[in-house]
Amino acid sequence: MEARAKVMKALSHPSRLFIVDELSRGERCVCELTEMIGADVSTVSKHLAVLKDAGVVLDDRRGVQVYYRLRVPCILNFFGCVEAVIEETSRCIASESE
């Protein structure tokens, strides 16, 4: 349960969710992610460190750049499940208000 909680905690920030979503399209360097998120390099690097520590991403240093990719793409299945929960909750709330 502790390992599961660690992964869930790593995914519990909007910027980290964005990073995982972006990495689902392919590897990205820190510089690309920094530009997309609109935060400084140190902030994005900290988010990536949390994801790496939880086992969600892998890094690959190439010269001065560090590239990240998803360790296991099946993490995206979790996103689909979260979306299903959100949709179902919205339907229940809408039904209750009628």
C-alpha cells in the first residue's frame, strides 16, 4: 500500500499530471517541459524528480540535456479510470439536482 500511495502522491499535482500526459506522446527534455509548463527549470526538475522517485518516469542524460520518458505507459490507464470517476460523479450530481 505504501508503494501505491507513493505513486498516487507523485501524480497528485497538476504540473506532474501535465508532464505524464505530455510524456505519453514521447520523450521530452527538461527544456521543452519547462517551456510548456511555463515554470522555471528548478521547479520542473523538482516535479520530474518526484515522478522519477516514484518510478513513473526514467531519465536519460545526453550531453547537457536530460530527456524523460514514461517508465510504463500503462500509467495512462489510471488517467482513463480517473476520467470515468469524474464523469460518473458529474452524472450523479446532475441526476440529484433534477
